[in-house]
Amino acid sequence: MTTEDAWPITAMDEDESWAQLASRTLGRLAISVDGNPDIFPVNFVVQRRTILIRTAEGTKLAGVAINQRVAFEADDHDVANGWSVVVKGQARVVSGSEDIAAAERAQVLPWTSTPKERFIRITPVEITGRRFRFGSESEHPFDLS
């Protein structure tokens, strides 16, 4: 094992980050509401290297309408490894018949039976992904103790 292979945190490139995002359907949308940060679990899909979220009327839609700068995160893990991808970008409420039709074709399926007839699309400005190999501090190859 090389020193680089032993490092517990590694960066993913953009293609791998998008692939990992596309493998999930639940993420977290971080927005500013009345000047305060807030975070919401959301259903999503990746569509043409954007994040598409299905939602109901309410805080998320209002927050995005007021401040389009958002962050989005999705992750996964098992006993030994994990990953996280963060997208920072501009969010907009999907409008217009062609855009809405494209969003509906994406099949963002809600987890709850409440009506969710609106869509938010995040266009990324930055995407970063990290892989994590779990273990104790003493397993770190550069531990000098």
C-alpha cells in the first residue's frame, strides 16, 4: 500500500462526484431563511449535471426565490468507507412548460404522500467530492506517537 492509498480522505474528480450523486435519491438542501441558515432533506435526481428537487409550496420555494445561492449535499457510507459530495450553486424555481415537462420526465418521486408539484433546479458553480476510509486516529500512516 502506498502512502497515498493509506490516506483516509481522498478527493473525487468532477465526473466521479456526479456519478456518486446520480446513485442517490435523498440529499440535503441548505438555504438562508430570514438571514439564518436552514437545511432540508429532499428527494432529487441528477439531470444534465444539475440537481433537480421536487417539493411542495413552502419554505424551500420561498427561500430559493429570495436567495438563489444554495448548497446541496448527498452522501453514503458503509462500515469501512463513506463519501460526500457538496454542490454550491444557483437555485431557481422551475417554470415554463418546456422546463416543467423536462423536470417531470426526470421522475423525482416523493417519499411522502403529500402533494409536491413544484421543482427547484440547482445549477452548480462548484462541486467537490470526498471519499473517506474509516478507522481510528492511531491507524493514520503519519501518526508519530
